[in-house]
Amino acid sequence: MTHINGQQKRKLKSIAHHIKPVVYIGKNGVSESLIAACDKSLFDHELIKVKFIGFKDEKKSFIEMLIARTGSLLISITGNVAVLFRRNEDPERQRIVI
């Protein structure tokens, strides 16, 4: 899935409202282990929140890097929290219906 429409984006935002961040970007920035953790979380959950504790001024470039490296879509950025989505390839593991 490379593109979603506005209605799908609104639905994903409403689902994301109730979840907690699973990936935190702190003093180490975006490292290979953080990208691997983000990739695993997207595989497990499909929809995740990424919270910026450090590097708040560079969050847009870090988010672009995460999106490119994980193959995910940016759903929203609210304050220092970004919501990312990636559909699971296995139909049995797909948790979110949009």
C-alpha cells in the first residue's frame, strides 16, 4: 500500500488516538537498532506512534528517514509524536481494516 485517501487517514488517526507510543527517539537519534525496532513494531501492530524525546528540531528529517527505511506511510504528526502505518503483507496478520 503506497497511498491512502483522506477517509482512510482519518480512520487511522482515530485508531491511533488510543494507542501509546512504542518507539522513542532520544539522545541516540535514529540508529540501526531504532529502525529495526520500528520495523518490528510495524510488522506486529501495523499502526504505531513514534515519540521524540530528543532531536525535536530535526524530527521531520528523522521521520522521512524512518518512512524510507521501513516502507511505511506517515499518517500524522502532532506535537512531538508521529503516527506511522504499514499494512502487513500476510492477510492473516492484518489487524487493521481500512
